[in-house]
Amino acid sequence: MQGQRDQIHNRLNGSKTIYLLKNGTCQQPSLWASTPLPRSYSRRQALKLLGLSAATAMVTAGCHSTPSQRGLDQLLKISRFKTIQLGSQGEVLAKKSMQVSYFDEPALRSQLRRVLPLRMVQIPAGKFLMGSPATELNHTDQEGPQQTIQVPTFYMGAFAVTQRQYEAVMDNNPAYFVDDQVENAANLPVEQVSWQDAELFCKQLSELTGRIYRLPSEAEWEYACRAGTTTPFCYGESITTEIVNFFADFTVIDTENYEENYRNIPVAADSFWPNAFGLYNMHGNVLEWCADDYHETYQDRPSDAKPWLSGDSQASKVMRGGSWFNDTPFCRSASRDKNTRTGLSNSFGFRVVCEAMN
């Protein structure tokens, strides 16, 4: 028996389980050498003889794709929901029934019981006109010139990353609005995270899950926010504090109507109506980091949806969506903001993208 085990082990080039995978990719494409063994073994029999687990048998079964590639389709479920369309005065014009495919990241399931899961929504491939026209109210030069962008399928967080989700991956919670200040802070978006913090979160989440998680590109973010619309907001021509957490009117700060226009705090990441892609709080709540370096305009911008990088390791990074602290113009689908890679605030958060498998 030991002699047979040694021969099989040699056929695996002495590999232990940990060396069969690196970054979710099989590192031993040819596990079985051509020299015959004393008898024939199936992979499962051989691995059992080596004392390796059934999970290892799954790892060695293909070696043409990552575990996430093989299992992602099996994780998908259907969510049915309603979204809303508003008119120019904030009036409700319609409520629409929609459905999306999604998966809840299984690697975090045990840590996220009774709180929001890391829910990844399938964003369909398509093209859109990025930026805003000069005729749009509050348009700025940095939102143009408009350009048609082709976007492949990807998965995006239905919610901004929450405090509990961040803590499950990073073992710390940098947020300002925690339980001693607010009730049930676990589902609030994590804030006081820099771009570097968000990048590290994505890296550690990728290592934990075997899937490729990252920050969205600016094009992916706007495409997902618009969800097929061309209006200033994904809900239509306007927004109100009944459906978005933002500072509706700075002019009332010293009046008795102050609290009706300003919450002065983030709200739970699943608050209000989702957009037509099933994404929550793409306007307001927290500003969201993107992968792109900041450029003054879209002049010479590539026509694909990949992050647009300058090559400058100190370049500022793009932020999108506005926050609980911003007023209406900064919450538009096309609005852009920026900050340094180490900048942080209790209005800065992020959501993640998971790359679709080919």
C-alpha cells in the first residue's frame, strides 16, 4: 500500500493540496504521468490513497478552469422586485416589475447570518452613452464629451459594502457611524475607507473566495447606475429624500424644515427603491470609489469599459454617486468626484464588482 501511495505521489510531482491551486488557478495541468502504475486508479481512488480530501478531487478534476468558473452558474438565483420612475417634480409616474439574476457570496455566508449578504447582481452586457449632454441641468465639462461605451457582462454588489461585510473580510471596522452612535449599524455602508483600503478589501476577498473581486471601473459604475436610462437620475428627471439619502436643499439648513431635507447620517445599504438592475443607493448615501485615475474630461477616453489609468502612481481616483452630505447636482448619474488614494471621510464608501467567467 505504501509503495503504491509513493508511486501515485510521484506521479503528482510530490504536490500537496496547497500547490494544486494558486490564485484560484490549477498549477498542475498534467497530474497524471504516462508511466503505468501497478494498477489503474480513478482520480478519487488515487487521492483517497494519498489521504487527500474529496474537495481536492474537485480541484484536480478539471484544471482547465477555476473553481469559481465551474460553480458560479450554479449559485445564481432569480430576484423579482419593483423599481420606480419619477417625474420632474418628484412625482411617481410608474412602478415597474423587474427581475435579475444574482448570487450571495457563499464564502461569507456564515459570517453574515441575519445581516445583509454580499449580494452580487448580474449586470447584462450592453452599450450606453457615458457622460451628460451640455443641456443637462448642472452639467460640468468633466462629464464630457459624451462617448458610447461597450460594456461586457459583470456582477456588481447590490449594496455598498456594509460594516459587517467589511469586518468579515478585514477583521476591523473603520466606520464613524457605529453601534454606539446609531442603532443596528451592521447594515450601514462602511465609511472612512480610502481607495487603498477598498483595494485591499478586494484583494483579500478574492483570495478568500477564489473569485476575482475588484472595484468597478468608472464606465461600469455609470452603466450600472443608469440601468438603461438617459435621464439625470436612474429614477428619472429628479430625486427626493423619500427615495434617496442626500442633502436636498442647503438653503434650509437654518430653518425649521432642516430635518425634512437632511438626515445627517448614512442609512442601511438596502434602503429605498432599487434601480432597474436591482442596485440600491446608487445615488446618495456614500460616495463610491472607482478603479479609474481621475481625468479632467473624457477627451481621448478609450471606448471600452476597462479602468482608464494614467500611469501616474499618485493620480487621484474617481468617486461616484454623491452621499448623505451632498446636494442634488452631485448625486446625478453622470456626476464625478475625486480624491487622493489615501483620502477618507465618513461619507466615503464603495461597492465591489465580480468578474464574469468566460
